[in-house]
Amino acid sequence: FLGVGTIKGPDWLLVLVYPQHKMMATAKNTGIFIAIIGLISLIVELIMVKQVLSRYIKAPIMNLIKATEKISSGDKNIDLKIESDDEVGQLGKSFNLMAENINERDRLLSEYTTRLEKEVEERTTDLDIQRAKAFQAAKMATLGEMSGGIAHEINNPLGVIILSSGVLRKLLEKDDIDKEVMIPYLVKIE
């Protein structure tokens, strides 16, 4: 290998001759050094990237997954700690807002359910009172019909007794005592 350079002043050229094996050894050693430094730099950068990804991406996403599992199991009192304003932080804030909305919706549903249960209870009580009144009215109507029937059944024999005793009284007032006439009236009374 030749190395050429100019010397200022006399305007000469300086030519150096390097043996190839010395140049190759130096180049090889330099290449190995650069490769080793590059490999070490790459390993250090990968470790740093892993730490950054683990801290700023993986950890917040794992927290979000745990919070999602809690919500799906029924625990709705969740508040994610948000440390960043990047996309993961926005996702966490959105998750917190969703959890608040779910809690509010559940609270409103609980109030509505309680109110509906109270109304059902009141209407059931009113319905029971109306049923009792209707049942009492039906009993009274049945009792009235039964009383009318009993009165009718009692009035017929009493009417016969009154009529027969009236005929017998008239016969006795006339002193017309005929056994043959009186016996059928006494049988009717009996």
C-alpha cells in the first residue's frame, strides 16, 4: 500500500510504502475492536430499551389488565395511577373514566331497582287490600243470598202454620169443633 502526501515548501511528494500484512493486521484489529464496541453498545442499548419498555409500557399495561380483570370479577372501585401523558396514560385515563361511568350507572340502577321494589310492594299491599274487600263483599253477598233463601224457606212453613192456626182459631171461636176438620190442619202445623 502506498501513502502519498505533499510537503509544503519545496513542493515535494512524500511516498510511504506499507507492507500489506501490517495494514491488514491493523485493519483486522480495528475491525474486531469496532465490532466488539458495537456489540457491547448494542447490548447496553437493548438493556436500556428493555428497561424503558418495561417501566413505561409493560408495567402500565399490566396494571390496566389487572384493573380490567377486577372489573370483570365485579370489583368496580378501581382508580389507576396515571404517571404519563402518552398513549398509555391516555388509555389509563379513559379506563378510569369508564370505571367511574360504570359505578355511576350501577348506583342509578340500584336506586331505580329500590324505587321499583318499593312501588311493587305498595301496589301489592293495595292489591291485597282490594282483594280482601272484594272477598268480604262476596262473603256478604253470599250471606245475603243465603239469608234470603233461609228466610224464604222459613216463611213458607210459618205461613202454613199461621194460616192453619188461624183456621183452627176461627173454628174454635164458632164452637164448631169437628175432629175431622181439625186434624188435617193440626197435621199441617205439625
